[in-house]
Amino acid sequence: NAAHDVTAFGKGVFGDKRKFEAQAYEGKFRLFDATRGDGVVTYDNTTGTNVDVLSINKMFKDGAAVDAHVNAEKTYDYFKETFGRDSVDDNGQQLISAVHVGENWNNASWNGRQMSYGDGDGERFYPLAGGLDVGAHEMSHGVVQHTAGLIYRNESGALNESYADIFGAMVDRDDWLIGEDIMADGSIALRSLEDPSVIVDERTESGYSPDHWSKRYIGNLDNGGVHINSSINNKAAYLVSEGGEHYGIAVSGVGREATEQIYYRALSFYLTRNSDFSMMRQAAIQAATDLYGSNSAEVQAVTQAYNAVGVY
Ligand SMILES: O=C(NO)[C@]12CC[C@H](CC1)C2
Ligand SMILES: [Zn+2]
């Protein structure tokens, strides 16, 4: 008998009740949402099944699988509703997530085809699927791959990482932090777009997150600092949206809605594989000009934000 769509319920990593689309299938249930694009499917990497769960009340017991599934649904909806984009490739590509990847793996990734989440070691991270901004970060790597295709090293790689953080912060919209829900070691978050210097992602072993181009990391760590120098562009995007004064330069913010449209248009129309920070500035100014006019507050905010982080 064929599978049929059901609305199901389950508990996330932190025990919170989640609602999502699944399928009833041969008397069991699976995390396959057939209502979005060509499907949103989540599976348990240790069993290889897409979490077929024997359940009478449709409660799913695997918290990481439930959260990963909901993250993907929410991020799909964000790109569809905000930009009219149908999945990572704008052609409904199936969104695949694997949970329980590795052994207490303190990371998550996009491998060009799917999202993977580690369970964390319980000291540095809780299961990473528990962070909506993490799932949105990973899926955004897929969007970057299918648009500008920013090469994952040096400045283009830092822009790739920054875009994943920017969209991560736009999907998980209540703050400008990345990873705040999954830190087990008491730190506030993994990264802050608002003030990069307050949180250092020590995985990068560089010991700092620069908030000005003059402080950029130059070296071979972290693919040439993709998780380090990303914070320069993160700070610029934060300033475009929220405004503020940075190194003596004042920026009047234009809000999240204008900011996400500017960055998405820059990514999908102007940036290319080898774009660097200077090209990011130009692309964002051009996108803001296209959308709001050359004398707009948005163009002014973008110009001032990149001046403030020292990118010309
Ligand atoms: O930057 C990352 N991946 O490229 C992440 C962001 C949240 C998880 C921990 C570090 C993945
Ligand atoms: Zn990333």
C-alpha cells in the first residue's frame, strides 16, 4: 500500500514538542515531507533508515531527527516565502538530512548534496540538529553552491561562510547569534554577527574573530580563515540591518527585511565563484541600488557598513 502524508508530532533534542509533515508507510511512519519541493527527508545515519518509527500516536522519539526535519522545513519555507526560491537549486531539490553522523561529532555540514549533523560530545556541543540556525546555516551553503558558487577558501570562502551565517540568523530570527541553542560549555554562542569579537570559535585556532578588514586572518588555517574572516562580512550585514557605530563610522540600519533582499540579490545576481570582499561591497551596493534606488537609505547603509569594516 502506498505511503500517505500525515501531520505528525515529536519531541526535539531539548524535549520540546514539534509538529511536522511525515508519511504513514506500511503501518509505520517516516520522516518524509512530500509537501515541500521534491520532498524533505531525514534519516538516522546509524541505521540508514529514514527513521521509520513504530508509533500509534505519531510521536517520533528521535529528537535530533525531529529537529533536523523541522529545521529543513522551516528553512525551505524561508527561502520560498522570502525570495520565491524553491529549495537549494530553485528547482525543488530534495532536502536530505542525516542525524547521528560520526561519533559525538562536534559539527554539522553540507557536503554538496545533503546536511549532516553530529550529536556533539555533550561538553562543547549538544546535538547540533537542536539549533535552527545550524540547519539554516548548512542549507544556505547549498543555496550559495547553486548561485554564486563561492569557492570555499580565502575571501570567497569567508563570504560563503558569512552567507551561511547571515541566512542562519535570518531564519532563526530572534537574535544575531549562531549556535546559541546548542552550546554545552556555557558559552553564549559559537559566533555573534553583532559583535564578532565577543565570541571566538576556537575551532579556528586563530584566537580571534576580526570585525575589520585590517584585522583579517591571512594564513592556511581553516581553508584560509573561512570561519574567521566571515565575521568581517557578518558585521557589515549586521550594521546594514541594525545600524550602529563601528570604528567611528555611524551606520543607519534599514532592518532585516531590506537586508535579506539586498544580500540575496547580491548573491544570486552579482557574486561569482572567486568574488572577494571588495566585490561583495560592490555587489551589495548594486543590489541595493536595483531594489531601492541610488539615493536610498539602503544604499547609504550598505556603503557606510562596508566603510565601517574597512572594505572598499
Ligand atoms: O560553521 C559551521 N559549519 O561550516 C558550523 C556552524 C554551526 C555548526 C558548527 C560550526 C556548523
Ligand atoms: Zn558553514
